[in-house]
Amino acid sequence: TGADDFFILNTPDANKHKFSKRDLIPVLSSARSLSGFSLNGNTIAKHLVLLKRNDADHAKYIRKGVRALYHLRAHSLRRKPWYKVDIGKTPDAFFPYRAHRIPYLMLNNKGIQCTNSIHRIYFKGLSEEEIKWVQVSLLAAPGQLSLEVESKIYGSGVLKVEPRSLKKALVYRSKSKAV
């Protein structure tokens, strides 16, 4: 968005600014929120705000953004109007960009968006069962080890998983219908 602190609000702040549920899209903003998402029973703590000028509450919030000079940021300058964020296609799953702990987990998506600090996963031509199998395979030892081999490792045990390394991760294939 170019201004996450303006366009992404936690639930109490969204309520304070009188945004309705139809104005808010659940969003994951960091790899840390991925673990919170899975542990909290898929409860999202942050929301992407959909702003419309013709709403009085929105106009007030938009003016707040102008006072803070958010309309002059690089991403905002590319949008017409500056406060209209392109939502994009909802991903099928998420994968952390940086991981600190094994297992490196891919989470299914239920209509939630994410910022670019989390990989968006789109499955093409896979059945629901095949998608589940990909997730299980990535959690198995060969899948986890292949992620480590293909990804960059930083100090303090941080693994940086790029799209190329995620594409090269090992997924067990079999002709058996049981698999």
C-alpha cells in the first residue's frame, strides 16, 4: 500500500474510526501474524481499509491521510485516487517469507489478503485433495529439508524462502490413488 500504518488497522482502531465490516478486508501483515492466525482459530487482528470518498467517515479519514502526507508517497502517487488500494486476487495459501522455526508451514486461505512480507500462493489446476497433499508433503522431512537446501540462511537461524526455492521444494508424488 505504501503506507501500511494508514491503510491497515487493528480491530479497535477500525472500530474507533467507524469503519463497517464491508469496509474492511482481513489481512496478514507479517510472518508473525501467520502463526497467530493459525493458533487463534483463524481470527484476524488486522484489516485493510477500503476507502470511498462519498462516505463522510471515509472523507474524514482520507483528510487525516493527506495531513500526514500519505498521498505523496510513491505507491500512493501511482493510484488514482491515491487512497484507492488495489486489492488484487485473493491467494489460495500463504507461506512465510522469513522463517525462524521448523516446521515451515504453508497455510490455506479463507478469503484473507496479505502484505508483500508474506508469499502469496496460487494453485493452478490442483484439486482440493492435491492441495492438501502439497501441504502435507511440505511438512514432511524431505519437504522441510528441501526448503532449507534451496533457501538462503541468515544469522540467528533465519531462513529466507524466495519463490524460486518454494517452487523447487520436494513434494512426494505417487501413482497410487491412496496418495
